[in-house]
Amino acid sequence: MENEQVFARLRKTSKYYYQKRFAKDRGEYPFRVTLRENYGDEYVVKGGPGGQYRLSDVDLFVVRDDDFVCISEPEGPMLVQLKAIVQKSSHYFSDNQLAAENPSYGIPFPVYIDPDAEGRFVVVGGPRPYRLEDVALFVQNVPVSLNVD
């Protein structure tokens, strides 16, 4: 497991899209962010020109081989994979055992961030959707195999 830095890019659909110009002027675009636990505040993405954003305002990335790789969408080939482990403090902690017993989940299990998910359950994957405060998130190298016919 590697310790990855997460970056964000403002979506054109965000009401904060105009702030892209400020970040670009400073040479900080995409900009570095951290994900905070959500205790009722939707603004869990911290960093950038505005200081904080909702998940629906941004696309999230990590840097891999000098390229930005999106981790906030489930589609497309990925060289890194966003993974989660359920926190001991979460009442879903027993899901770690469920994930360990089901090889399709494994521990840690692959997830993605869905900014359009119902309520605060934006971490999708594993036995159920989770809130940010329920899981520890990290990215991991994933072997890529190409199927050539």
C-alpha cells in the first residue's frame, strides 16, 4: 500500500467552477485536497481556492506515472484503486468480517466515491454503501491486464 496524495478538479456543473481560474493562476490545478469525515456538513473535500467543497463539486484524482488518474468514478480502466476498511468506531465494523468471508469483497475492499448517492452514504462498494466517517480510505496499485483478441 502506498500513501497517495489526493487532488481535485472542479466540475463544470459546480457553482464553484469559476474558482478554477484562481487555482490555475497560482499554478495549483488540479489542487491538493483531503477528505474529512462528514458529521452533517456536506463540504467534506478540504483544500483548493475555496477551501472546501462537496463531493458533487469535484472529481478526485491521484498521480500515477506522472498522470492524473480519476478515483471518483467507477467506470474505466484504473491503474490505482480506491479501497476501504470499516473503522472500529463505526457500527458497521462487523462488515470487515463479512468482507473477509466473501472473496468478491476481500479486505480491504474496492470502493468509489458517488457524489450523487442518497444521503451521506457516498462510499460505494463492499457489503453496503458507507459514510466517509465509517471507513478509512486509501489507494492501492492494481495490476492491469489488457485483453487482446
